[in-house]
Amino acid sequence: MAADLRDFIRNRIRRDLDEGSLEKGVVTRFPPEPNGHLHIGHAKSICLNFGVAEEFGGKTYLRFDDTNPSKESEEFVQSIQEDVNWLGFDWGENLTFASDYFDQLFAFAKQLIVDGKAFVCSQSAEEMRQSRGTLTEPGTDSPFRDRTVAENVELFERMRAGEFDDGDHVLRARIDMASPNMNLRDPVLYRIMHKRHHRTGDRWCIYPMYDFTHCICDALEGISHSLCTLEFEDHRPLYDWVLDNININFHPPQIEFSRLGLEYNVMSKRALARLVSEGKVDGWSDPRLPTLAGLRRRGVPAGAIREFCQRIGVTKQDNLVEVELLEFCIRQELEARAPRAMAVLEPLRVLVTNFEGEDEVLSAPWHPQYPEMGRRELLFGRELFIERSDFSDDPPKKFKRLSPGAMIRLRYAYIIRCDEVERNDSGDIQAIRVTYFPDSRSGNDTSGLKPKGVIHYVAASNALGVQVRSFGHLFRTPDPKDIAQDFNADSVTTTDGVVERAIVETPDPHVQFERTGYFYRDLSSNGTLDGGGIEDALVFNQTVSLRDSWKPGP
């Protein structure tokens, strides 16, 4: 699908280029906080920032907003880099951290104090909250707002020197406590936090707030267009105020776009962390989660996510995207790359009573439309497995699978007829006995027989035991509000099945189980989704079903 250059952000960039206002070209940034794992909502921002820079011959910074050491770690730094790389983007030499600029940020904050535009406030957090006012009532000035410049500078230096405890003081901008925009009511710029930083160690015990840090980092890096989601629209006046009131000669425009909402999912880091901490999911890489690690473990190709982000586009209107669109993009990506094979997820034993001798070697393509992918060996013999749902001893009308007395073709093999059903003492079906017709071999059928349909199978001598995980929606409602109440505890089903042994020989862990769906060989060592011990088992996660309920527009 060709890139769509008609959205308002690309139009703005094109206009700026035409007007010659971008001396350094197009420069964007993706600024994650290293306090959690990325999810598909972040993928939209990643694809946008890296995508527009690439389209217009620019560059993109991967800049970590590491200003809160109480929640950050090197583990998250590494996982975020892996996720961005996996999506197909490369920042080159443009890897930066907000902590790279801590000295400059401190100097800018000190200059605001000297200029009478910032002050050290000694109110408690609760006192500041109460004095902030409401959407309809103005706030009230802090009793410390009129401290002298000298006193503020001294206190700020002592804050940096570690003389005070957490919460004793903060540095606040002196703007307007009556502003209708709550973000301009003397916002906090620095707070005391005696926490070891994953990069700077114990060098700092005061850390800048995001709204102060982000805009300055944008200016220092020469970001041409600061792209962020709509929740930061009300923060834009503060973004502009900071840059207008410090000694810096570059002022990027902040441009907001809608964030991604995906049906039956949550994009809140806090909500996702709760699911992990409460053990409702198997860590951040659980295949049911919308995290990039989870999607990757599920087998979703990076190209499908890029295509999905391109299709949903860039707008100013928040909306909830149908999960079927993502599934469509996944199927479209896997259709041409995933080899085909047969797997029986609920095996029913089949005994071919008239077959004698060694199992027969048959052949089948890895993909019927792409002969260059080669062929695989199949076996046909006396004992086979078919899907339990492919047999009925009391079939409904138009049942085109196997039933007593009926004939069916086995995929790439022979026509068989059901002659007898074996049951246990409880009446449950244990096995079926069939006759096969040697002159009905697929591709060389001279039998003249008319089977009711085609089903897949796996020969017992060619069967490899596997555990297969199938997934439903993580939440019961399209737009979950209550994490506990809406959570779908039945969102994963684990079955023990069999697959063709040739599957393990394929270099691509993606595979289409014919008539079932696309699956991905799980090589993760993160444990199991159901608490069972499967360390020695081959595990396949369902990526997406074969059914496609979403269709692209004209």
C-alpha cells in the first residue's frame, strides 16, 4: 500500500518545506519513558515519527524521557530499543536521553529564578492541590510565591545539594494562578527525589518534570515538528511558555494527533501493569496483551503493524479501531510468507483396516501458490489422526465431513470411507475404522468416487505432539472500563494436538495450520499461560484465525 501523504501533519511539513522554514530539514523524535514496555499505541507514534522523517529525507531521535528514576530501569531502555528495531526503524547515531541534558536543564531553571519567573515553594503536595483551584474557580497564590530571587536561588542550590527530604520543596514556574488552563497555574518544574538514577547514579537528587524537560530537549535537538497525542494539547501553552522564557534560539511547534484505541484492549500503562502484577497475564510478553513484546510472541509480523498504523491514518479525532482491521493486516502479511502444514488440535484416532506394509510417502507443497517454497513429505499409513469435529455419527444436513458410511478425501492423500465406530464403556468415541481406496490418490485419482469433502489429517508415524494456545479477546467488552470486571478469564485455551514433523524443519516459525489459522512457534522461556509445565513441549501460539470479517474499502 502506497504511503498516504494527505494527512494534516504531512501537509504541514510539506508547507514548511515549501516556505523554506526548515533549515535543518525534517527532524522528529520518539520520546518514551523507560518505565514500562511499549504497546501498539506507541507503534502508531513510532511509525508516524520515523515514517515522516524517512519520507521527507530527515532523521528521528530516539530520546528516553528518563526524569523519574523511581520507576525507570535499564531493562526498559533495552526492551524499547528492541521493539523499535523490530518494527523496522533505525535511529542511527540519534540515541539520546533527557539525562544527557540535566546540567543544561538545571541552568535554564536557575535562570528562570533569576528572571523572577520561578520560585521555590515549600507547600505540601496536598496544600498545592487545594490551592490549585478548579476548572471554574481560580487558584490561590502560594504563600512562598514572593520569596526573593536570592532566597530562591539559595534554596534551589541547597535542593540540588541534597539538604532536604523528598517533598520539602519544589521549584514552580511563576505564571498565573487564575489561568483557565490548569497547566499554567504555577506548575512544578523540579521536585526532590532521593533515588539512584539508572544512568547518572547518585549525582542528582532533584529531577525536572516532563513538561519542563520535553520542550527544552526538543529545542536543543532541533526537532522540527514535535508530534504528540491529543492529551498533550492542553499542555502546549506550557510547552510554549517555557521556550519563550528561557535563553534558547529554537522553538519547535507542538502538533497533536489522536492516540490509538483498539477494541477489547487497554492502552494504559497502569492498567497493563496491573494485569501483570495481579498475575492475570503471563508477564509483559503475554500473547494476549497489546504490548509489542506480546504481539511479537503471538507471531504478529512487524510489517502487519506498520500496515495497520498506515491504514488507520493520522487524525485529530480519538476513535476506537476495530480489532478486525489489525487481524486483516496480519492475514495479509502472513498469506504470502507462512508455509502451510496440517495440524490436528483435537485428535481422533483413525484405523485404516485395509492398509498393509510400510507407511507410504506422499508429497505436498509448503504453499500452493508459491512453488518456490518447495515441498514437504507426508506419510499415509494404517493409523491416522483427524480432527474430532470432522466426524459425526449423527451428522446434520449438509455435513460435508466424515460420518458412518460416508466417504471423504484426506488432504493430499486418499479417499476413505467410515465403516465402524469404536466406543468405550461410557459410549464415547475412541476411534473409527475406515477403508481407503488405493486408486483414489490425490493428483492421480482413477476411482470415480465422489467424496463429500476434504479434511486434513496427520499420520501417527509422522505426528509430533505439541501444545497449542488459542486466544480470545482479553476483555469481554469492546471498550473496557473496569479492568477486573471486564477481564475475560477464558481468553486462552490450551490443547494438546499433533502436527506434521516437517514443521520443525522450517526456518520460519510462522505457519498456517490448514483449515484452522495462522500460528507461531513460541520459543519464549517466560513460562506458560496456564501454569502447566511444558518446558520440553513444542508450543504454538495462535496468531490469527483464517476467518476474515473485515474488508478494505473501495
